Amino acid sequence: MGTGRLTIDLDAVVANWRALDDRTACKTAAVVKANGYGLGAANVAKALFKAGARKFFVAVAEEAVPLREALGPKPQINVFSGHMKGDTELIRDLNLTPMLNSVDQLTLHFEALPGHPFGIQLDTGMNRLGMEMQEWAAVAELALAQNPTLVMSHLACSDEPDHPMNPHQLENFKKMTDGISAPRSLAATGGILLGPDYHFDLTRPGIGLYGGAPFADANPVVELDFPVVQVREVATGEVVGYGNSWQATRPSKVATVSGGYADGIFRILSDKATLFHGNTPCPLIGRVSMDLLTIDVTDLAQTPDRLTLLGPQQGVDDLAQQAKTIGYEVLTQLGARYNRRTYGK
């Protein structure tokens, strides 16, 4: 096998969903946008549906096509981007629930699909999606008379528990929604961890399902290892890779493995990342190229067949820290060339 092997543990995804659900007294949905954060939305959603999840969220209507095919007609599939021009047929045919973000979307939805389910997204200070306070005040009576399935907003800083933006947005959300009969939702993974004040009627965990921060108690979901193409001896003073960026200071053994930035391994990890053979760390040396990585395996007692980048020794957030990014990006950038093995529910 000439490509990297990505192993996805659906039992861990389900365990994470249940753990987050247990922290609340309300219903718990599941966010499976971006193809289930890069891990396969259909398989993830089917496992979560068996576990009891009945509401799912995607970013755009097109993402719901494989999801509806996998789940059948029963689960509710909500669309964060709302009802955009050109979405009407998909929303109708797949029975999707758009989270309407503006007066224009509200008008479009009511005119194009009268009586079709919808939700409302409010902006409580993030200035990204949703109706602002004055805009909502102008249409709230009309919108609420049509019985929205959900009224929601999104927290900007929930991964920082002490950030003043959290209580600020909570206060705004209450000002905009207290007294309504429609179900309310404010919390994704970080909001769940902030406590009951943020839970309302429905929570929407995303990254926590897939083993990422800020859910520190999450079960790891992915393992990623790469096959060794060859191992060569490099003499003291010889160089490795593009730009001669690494030079041997001792007689070395260098493993060339099949993987690179075409597989989502960021170039910023050049000369920084660590792969593992069992529990033995093996530094990535030289530049990350499109299809290949070079790894210093001098200190191994045996010639390796594979080396591990993500696994028990190093999780997605560890790698993200090295790349100066976040676990979300590590997961969603995992490439299409991997030999994917999915097991569990």
C-alpha cells in the first residue's frame, strides 16, 4: 500500500457524543459539516443516529445530499447557511431545515416554500451570520408566527471560558429570545462546557465529537500512519530534501515516507513535526514536499515499515500546536489519497 492509512474510530465518536450529551439536560444534536470534519459525514451520522442523535447540522445545502441518502427521511438536517438562492429544490426535495440568517432569506423562504420547516439564526455579537437585534425585532412577530423549529446563535469565544464575550453574547441571546415558545440553541462544544446557563433546549457539538479541543476529556478518534518507501544511509555533512534545508551532523538513517502537503501535512511542519515508531519519536527532517516526507530513524533498533503521525502518542491538537493552527484545520485538511479504515458502530 503506497498511501497513508487513516483509521477512524466511530465508537470513539459515539462515546464523545454521549459524554457531551450527559453534561446537559436538553437534547443534543451533531454537527457533521465539512464531510464530518474530514472523517466521512455519512458514516459518522449513521453511527450517531444509531446512538440516538436525531438532529444534524451541515454548513450548506449540498452537504446534505449524501447525509440524507445515508440516514433516510426521519432525522432533521439543518443548514447553517440558511436558504440561499438556488437552494430551494434541495431544501424541498431533501426536506432540509434552513437556519434563516436575514430578512432577505426569510422572505425568500416564505415565498418559495410556504409552510416548509425553518429555523432562525441570530447574531449576538460575532458579526458573522444571523439577524442583528434591530433586524430581528422588526420581523420576530412574523417569523415566530410561522413556528420555527429552532432559534439559535453561535458563541465566538467559547473555547476561552473566562472570556467576557461569553456572558455578553448570552445576555444578548436572552434579550432577543426570552419569552418565545420556539426551542433555542446557543452552545456548540465549547458552550456545552461553559455550563447549564448556555444549554437552553438543544446543543450542537462539533469538534468535541471528533476528539478535539476544547473537550479535554474526548476520546481520540483518528490514527494516521505512513508507509516507508525506502531507508537510506546519509553520511555526516550530507543534505536531505529540497533546498538542502537539513544537514546530517552524524552518520544517519533517513526514511522516506509516502505523504506530503497534498495529503494535508502542512509545509510549516518542515523540520518541526515528530512521527513515531511505537513510542519512539522520529523527527521530520527537511522540507515537507507534495508527496514525501523524510524522517530521521537513526535511533531505531529496526527498520520501520510505517511511521505514525496521529495516534496515542500525538493527537490532532498536539499536531495543530506545532503547525500554529487548530485541530479543526488538521482534521478537515486530511487528504483524499489516504487508505481510510473506518470501524465501530
